[in-house]
Amino acid sequence: MWLPATILVVVIGLIVAATFAVQGSWWAEEDPAASADQKAPDGSSMLTDAGFDYVNVEGIVRVRIGEGALPADQLGMRADGEKSAQFRGPVRAVVAGGEDVYVVDDVAALTAVAQGGALASVTVAVDNPGTWADAVGSIRGLASTFGWDQTQIAALDEGLAAFNRDGSGDRFTAVIGPSDGGARVTGTLVFDRASGVTPVTLTFEPGA
């Protein structure tokens, strides 16, 4: 499309101005320091838009749940509320529960739930969901890390087979766990009949 020269000059000027604005912004810094509204005093990620902005830059989201965790209000949440984030790219989640620390790579999204002023659960979604076989493989690979029962994992395929034989419903949900430890960890697989795509989520709750 042809544009008059005066309009082109204005457009080019706006692009140049935007470029300088980004170059001079916090986002353009190679290793920007976290501000008080991005990282909590104990090093946990603030569960706020500002906190998740920093996660997107650093590539790591840090959460402590259960014993030793900060109250919900010190993480930027209401006493009873929920906060979710879809990250700009896959990040690493580091979740501390008691004396245990769990590391999950390729996390695409996170949902935190607070109840009674405390963090009640943190759920992370694994990036790039694949087929049912891919999802089961991921769960099997994480079993030793989280201490999941191999008997439960072995029964996953039979559960899906029963769902397919029945022929009703659009989705089949399978749950593994929860495990015991500093955090109770539950794995959830949701198989979509139409596409075959099976997202995997991991939910961390305070341990016993």
C-alpha cells in the first residue's frame, strides 16, 4: 500500500521512538535486579503481575509452600484468592516444601491458590503438551523425583482404554499421587478425545 511521504516520516519516527524506549527500559537490561514488588524477602517470586514479569526475564519461578512459607499477603495475594500466569516462554519452577526442593523444567503456566492467609496450592503446567504416550512418559520420568506409586502409573493405559471403550465424554482425566514429603505432589493428565493432546499439570500442596 502506498503512503504519502509525510505519513511515512511519522511512522518511521514512531518506530525509532519505540526502539529507544525499549532499549532504555528495564526489559532491555541483561540482568535486571528484582524490585520489592517482584521478589519477596525470602527470595520467593511475588505472585503478582510484576513478579511474573521478573520470572519472564530471569526464566525461574521460585515458590515455597507449607512450613516456612511466607503468608499470602507478603506474596502479593489476598488471604483467599487465586493468581495465574501464562509465561512468555518455558521457565524453570523451583518449589520448596519443608526440607525438600523440587525442580520442574519447561513450565508454561502457573496457578497459585491462597486459603486462610496461606498458600494452599501451586499448580504448574508443562509446556508443549503432546500425545497420551508423551504424557505418560513424562509422569514416569518424574516418578522417582516425587515418589509416585508405580502401580498407579502402570494402570494409566488401562484407564484410557476403558474410556475409549465406553465412547462417552470428550476428555479423560487421570491423577497420580499425591506423594508424601515436604510437599504433596499430584500429577494430572487430561486426554482430549478429538485431538489426542494430553496436557500435564503438577500440583504442589503443603506436606504433612
